[in-house]
Amino acid sequence: MDAEVESPMKGILLKVLSVVIFVCMSTLIKAAGNEIATGQITFYRSAFAMVPILGYLAFRGQLRDAFKTEDFTGHIARGFVGILAMSFGFYGLVHLPLPEAIAIGYAMPLIAVAFAAIFLGESVRLYRWSAVVIGLVGVMIITWPRLTLFREGGFGSLEALGAAAVLVSAALGAVAMVLVRKLVKNERTHTIVLYFSLSASVFSLATLPFGWPSISREAFLLLMVAGFCGGVAQILLTESYRHADMSTIAPFEYTSIVLGLIIGYFLFDDIPTAAMLVGTAIVVGAGIFIIFREHRLGLERRGARKHVTPQG
């Protein structure tokens, strides 16, 4: 561990700032309106995120090296899955209350634990499997009132489609996390970040022939700032991991639901339901338990390595 990592408070501060800016990004996208094509949203989110990312890499002297890769197809696959996850997530965001969309999105790290066990062969013990199952029950408590709208309005219910879309986004996001886990074995972090923004912009632009409606100047500005915020938040998130262990800062991701509740209430008149609050508490609790278990297992592994004799 280098000297930079030994600043947990700085890491926590950077993480919280990234969460605040990511929530601001979501707020701007939701404020832009629900008549905008999803491909348009993802394009502005990805393209304008390149501005702070390129500036950050240039400042650190990493811009030239960032384009060097040994796994171009891996970046393309990660970008394709990532942009699909982003598309479904943004569709759900514009059709659901902000805190609800955020809460359902918490399913992603839970699903990622299962996918890591299935596709990467990672060891997941009974405690974490139990937490994943309980957390997914919490997700269903949140989404079930929306999904039942399919019975009443069929596929014409935008709220039901929104809830289903965020669930699909969470599953695709978990697949993207698995792909990133494979990439980090040989690729640098800034290379992964750069290629994702590039590939996401190109894939989003490919949706242009399917129809991008003209948007107002106000909506354009909102999406432009949202994209810039996304890039800044990604930089802050990346920097936070330089100063603290993931297990230390990961729980602060859940501060987003507090911000979502406040912003949703004052800007969009979103009043949380009892099911949403109960389900969110279960999901957050399960997520924090998994983080705690990861931390404990990490300490045990480090302790075991310290006590290994030269003979093994």
C-alpha cells in the first residue's frame, strides 16, 4: 500500500463528493424531460464526460499511456454492456421517482456477487449468499407495486416499464462489473475509464438513425452539464480508491438514497411509499453486511499471509 492510500478521511470525502455529483447528474437528466431518446441521453452523458476525463489524464501525464491497451475487444465488450446498462437505467430514471430508481439500482452489487461466483469462480460463502438473497427480497419489495401495474395497464404502464428497466440495468451493470474485474488484471484504471467513455459515445451515436427528437436549448444544457458531472464524479470516485480501501468507502455509496429522497421531494414532489422505505432499508442492510464480510475476510487473508512460515 502506497502513502496515498493511508488517508481514509480523504478517501471518504472524495467518495461522498462523487456520490453527490452522480446524484446531481441523475437529477439533471430527469429534469431534462422524458421525451428525449435514451440514446441521446447516453451520448451526452458519455461524450461530455470526456472533457473532464481527458483534462484529468493530461494533468496527471497519463493521457498518452491511457490509449495503450492489450485487450481492445475486452474494452469494447465492457463498453457495449455498460451502455446497455446505462440506457435501461436512464429510461427507468425518467419514468420513476428519483429515490426509487436509486434504490432499485442498489441491486447491482448484490447481483454482481452472484455473477462473480458463477462466471469468475470466486468463493462466496453462506453468509454472503444469504445477504444477496435478503437484499434481492428488499429489491422486490420496492419494485413489486410498480410491476403489478403490468396487470392493470399492460406494457403501456411507463412506471412498470421503468421499474423493469432499472432491474435489467442492475443485472447488466453486474455483468459489466465482471468484465471490469477481468480487465483490471492487465489494464490500467485510467485506460478502462477512457475506453468506456469512448466506446459508450460511439455506441450511443449509433442510435441516431433510429430517431433523436429535437430538444430545447434548456434540455441540451441540462444534458451537457449532466455529462460533465458524470465525468467529474468518475474522476473523484477513482481518486477515492487511491486514499482508502474499498471496504472503507463503499458504504458511503448509500448516502445517495438520502440525497435522492431530499431532491425528489423538493424538486419532483416524490413522496416515498412505505414499501420503498422498507425495501430500501433491507437492501442497504444487506449491502453493508456484504461489505463488512469482505472487509473481515480481507483482514483474515492478510493475517494468514503474515503467519505463513518460509516453508509455506
